[in-house]
Amino acid sequence: NHNTFGGITCNNSGASAIFSNGCDNAFSPNSDYLFAPGSGAWDFNGFNQQLKSLAGSTGVIENSQSNLSTLSILGTQNTTFSGSLSGNIGITLLPGNTGTLTLNGTSGQTGNTVVSGGEIKLSTPQPNTLFPQSSIVVNGGTLLNQTQQEIGNVTLSSGELHIASGDTLYVDSTFTFTGGILLVNGVLQINPSGTMLCRTSTITGSGQF
């Protein structure tokens, strides 16, 4: 069944418990989802899920199926998720989103990270908040890299991509920069065998390229 309730959905199950979606938006897209400490996993099971926000100091979101599942956020909350995502899962901040999602965990999800509204901060103390072979697409929102992140491909067509001082964004394959703002106060590094496609856009900042 599809749910439409608002408010907070709190996952307070035991660590061995697994919630599994049986349809798209099994949990209400109008709710804020919170993983309580020590809670179990959430298996998207090949379905898509929209939320107002995602938060928690722990927690696992996974996709046990081979087809892509997408986690979409459309809300106003500033939250931090320190858990992990794994399997074929993409993350999308939708147009109209005005909140900030800070990712403090290390994830192995293979789907793309798309920022069309609001802001995503990559802030893990250890390298690679996102899976290194996945891709980043910024087309309206802001992505702030505050870690040592290796990534397969980056596309910046509108919005903003910031690399913080002391941090590095290493692109393995292709960086496509056709619009928006690229602010480099840290290091932007392209694999020697990779490609940067840049039109008339300008790179700003005090960092290195």
C-alpha cells in the first residue's frame, strides 16, 4: 500500500530487523525518516522511495534487487545521515527541495547522485562518501565536497559544485562542465586518461586544478 501520512517515521527496530518495500513509496513521501541508534536495515527491494528528509547516526539503506532504486528527497529540513547505502541505489534531491542533506557515512551504492535542488554535503572523515565508480550530476542544487572523494563521472550543468579547502575531488573518467558555478578551494584532479569537457564556464576559487 502507498502511505501519505506526515510527521516522523522512526526506525527503532533491532539491528537484525529488515524493512522491505513492496511498492514505490511504501513509506509516506510526506514523512521525515529517522534511523534510531542500533536500528535495522531498510531494503528498497527494487522500488523507489521519496521522503521529506533522511537522518540518523546509524542505519543501512540497501537494494537487494538488480534494478535501480532511487531515494528522492523533497523537503526543507537540514539533516545528517551517518549510515550507509548499498546496492543499485541512486540519490536525488528534487527541484524545489530547499534542505541540506549531509552524508557522513561511507556508502557502496552504484546509482547516480543527482542534485537538482537544495544541497548535499559529502563529509565523511575517511575517503569516499559515495561509491567511487558512481556518478555525480548537479543540475540546479549545490554539492559541497568536504572529503577525499573519488568518483567515476561528474556533470555540472547548473547549480553549484564546491570543493572545500584541504579536500580533493578525483574524477576517474569524464568531468562535463557546461554551466553553473565550480568553486575549487581544495583540489580538482582529473585522471590522466580522463576527459574534461568545458564550454565557456569559469572555474573560481583558491585551490588547485
